Amino acid sequence: MIKVSVYYPNDDDTEFDVQYYQQQHLPLLRSKLGDFLLDDVIEVGICGAHTGEKPAFVAAGHLYFESVESFQKAFAPHMKQIQSDIPNYTNARPLLQVSEVFYTRESSHA
């Protein structure tokens, strides 16, 4: 299993509309990526390493797929539409990382 993570850096002028992301962008992703998308999660930064410290990322979205190939097959035909929605919820320049997922204890995902 792989996880495609999209991180939104928390610069001084970063704006991020969590409500839009949840109510508009995620449903768009789900409809376009279809059954290839196994799960999705959003995280919203609260603080850095210390209470009161600004988080490095204002938010992160995580998309789970069976493989890199299944992600590419699902995403490629809809890339322009998905990317063109980004300015509707943030002015941050997203950073993308693809990771292989390993579980270290019993899990319903294993």
C-alpha cells in the first residue's frame, strides 16, 4: 500500500480553507479517483514541537492507494481539474510525497 501525502507549508501569509477542502475538494478527489482511492485523511496543524509554536504545515492531505501504478492510473486523467481547484482553498504551494506504508502492529488495514 502507498500513501500520497500533500503537505501545505505554513508560511506567514498562508491561507487554508479547511471547510472548502472537506466539503468540496475531498469529494472532488473521491469522485475522480474512484475505487482506486482506498482511504483519505486530512490533518490540520495545531502547533510545532512546542505548544504555541507555529506548525510547519497548515494542513496535510493523505490519500491511500494499492500501488504507485494505481495512483497514477487514477490521477493522470484528472490531474488538471484536481490541481486547478487548489487556489479555491489555499494560496500555499503544496509539496507531494509518495510513501510505502508499513504497519508495525496489528491493524485492520493489514
